[in-house]
Amino acid sequence: MKTDVFISGGGVGGLTLALKLAQRGVNVTVAERLTSKTPAYKGELLQPKSMQIFDGLGLFEEIEERSNEIKVLDMLELSSTLAVRDQSFLDYSVLPGKYNAAYMAHHEELKSILREAASQYPNFSYLGGATVKKIDGNAAHLQKGKEKLEVQADYFIGAEGRASVTRKAMDIEIKQTTYNHHFLTVTFPRAENFRDGKIISTYNRFLGLFPLPDNQVRSVYLIPEGDYQELKEKPISHFHKLYTDLAPSIDGYVQQLQDWKKIQLMIPVMFHAPSYVKENKVIIGDAAHAVHPMAGEGMNMAIQDADVLGELLADMAESGKRSPENLHWFEKVRYKRAEHVIQLSHLSALAYSFPFRTVSYLRTRTVERMEEDPILHFKQMLNVSGLGMWKENVRDRFIQGGIMPVRRSRDLTSDTKELKYFTREEDYPWKVEGLL
């Protein structure tokens, strides 16, 4: 079998890339080892940049219709008696333009939307139940049941997650950072009027609630590393109480969950591959970078990778400049952006990692002043959204620490904000002056 681009991994990142290439007339083949929906938790929070990308692929309205829109993240810090000690809001509406909300979508449903859209193109091929065993030279070797397959391609893309066969073929090694905590994650029913996200914390506890469509809510609960087995031995009512202590509003809903088997353990790690490209092979998504899930950025980073790489590969095909040397543009655009998000998520994780009241106080003060200062608020939402990158400076740190007063800037207009958005030239710099 012969194709232009072979993608190992049919997750959201791989399918986004495949759809973009198929729409541009590039022959693309996706190999996915799974044949049914995965029970394992995968990303569900779509940030504004991802929705901008899906809009470009003609899918915005369909995804919006099948998602729950989140405009605000409600940040609650509770006292030792579980009374509300402080409340802050991180508001997506500070982002000007069309893409000023996040969306919660069922992961498998999002994959179905992408795959169905790609299947409309005759130059898209999908190999379900096919495991990539190795990649050498210009061929990928697969096992599909008892059948062995070989796919020849001009370019090989690894979108298969942390245990990447493509990354192994590129002889790229990674170094993982682990954390002193894990997460329990599970979906259960919610009240119809519960629409925005909530992050509820005390000095030693953390619960995130992110409403999905169909009156469901995805939850993540932080536990100390190594506590999972001990927790599983307790009655399910103990789990219910962990949740209702922090969020009384879900009382009567979380109790509908009656089986520990539905509750998954999520182990956060962080790594960043030293490079994404080698010869005619490229890694994207979790194959290239793993991010702490605190801000739900992993899937969004994969979508952003797919957008940039898809545009590059399609332009290479159309221009006839098909040399793998041109793949360096992908790494040039995405590496620093990914590094920035990885570090932001890492710092967020550290803010909730240590069960000390002093840490809780500092965290609360930082979030509070971030909400009050218009520039800090916009920077936070901009960086989380993926629409742009505006790094914090020394003055920002002093304001967060209470050393300097918050700004009451009247100069941060919509036009000023949009100047901080990534431009088309920044997303696809090879298009400028015929660089490709």
C-alpha cells in the first residue's frame, strides 16, 4: 500500500491532521490499533484556538452543537471548615472576537465527528485494528489481526501517544517528570443549570468539575500518590462524601455513581521531546510532549500541532517542494509555544501539589489579584486559550505577590488585545515571501 502521508494513531490529533490533509488533496492513511471506544479518560476541554482550527475545517457549528459551552471558570477556595473563604472567576469573555469560550465535548464523539468528516474524501484511508510494529526507511509495518501489512509513504507522523513507535524509530529519548499526586476522574449526572466550570480547593484538597453536554459532568479529584488502592477498599459512599464535602450542589447526583470500577486513576507526567522532526518523520501531541492535565491542555496542543503540520505538508505538496528538510518549519513554530504551555501547566500543578496552608494562602492571593488586574487576567486567558502568547514579567509577579498594586488599565482595548493573537504569518511563517 502506498500513500503520501502515513499517520500512526487515530486520536483527535491524528484525525485533525488527516482531515486537513484530505481537504487539501493530500493522500493520507491513518492506522489506529483500537477497534472500539476506549474506556480510558481522554481530553474533553476544547480551548478557543482549537475551535478556531475546527472552524477552518468547517466543523465549528457541529462541534458547538454537540458540546457544552464554558464561559467562566469559578475558582473557590474553602476554609478548614469547608466554608467559602475566597471566590474568583477566570472569564473567557476577556478574549475579543468569535473564539471567547471553551467547550466540553465527549472525546469519542469528537473523534467520530473528525473521522466522519475525513471519510467524505476519497484520498483518506483508515485502518482500524491495525498496530504499527515498526517504521523503517519509507515503510511502516503493521499487524491487523493475523494479517501483516506494509504501508509505504513519503512522510510518517507519530500521533500514537506517549508510547510512540514513531519516536522510537527516530531514536529520540524523553525524560519524564512525575508528581506527588494522582487524580481520580469520572463522569456522572449534573443539574441542567450547572453549565460553567468549577475548581474547588482547600489547603489539602482539590476538585475540578467540568460540565459536559447531556447533563453530565466530568470530575477530577486530586489524591496523594499511592492512595488509590486504599481508597478503593472503602465503600463507594466514602467517595461520594469526598465530593459533596467540597461541592454540596452535586449531592444527589454523584451518588448515582455506584461502582468503583467506573472511577479511573489518572497519573500525571510531564516531558518534552528534544526535537519533533527527523528526516521524513514527525511526532505530534503526546508523542512529542506530555503536559500536566491541570488546564486540560494536552488534546489542544495536539490539535494545534496538527493544524500547523497539516498546513505545512499540504503547502509542500502543492508547491512541489517536498524535501523533508522543510519539515523544520513545524518545529520552529510549535516548540516554543508547547514549552510555554508545559511550564504554565507545571506551575499550576505545583500550586496545588503541597498540602500546606501557606501555599493555599499564596495561591488564593495570586488568583484573586489575577482576576482584579485586567492585564494579568487577559494574559492568563490568552495563554490558556492557545490564541496567543504573552509571558508574565517582573511587574506581573510583584502584583501577584501584593508588592505592587493591581493596574486599572483603560488601554487594554479589543484592538490592543488582538495584537497579542497569533497571526496567520506567525502560525504559518513559511508562506511569507515564498519561503517554501
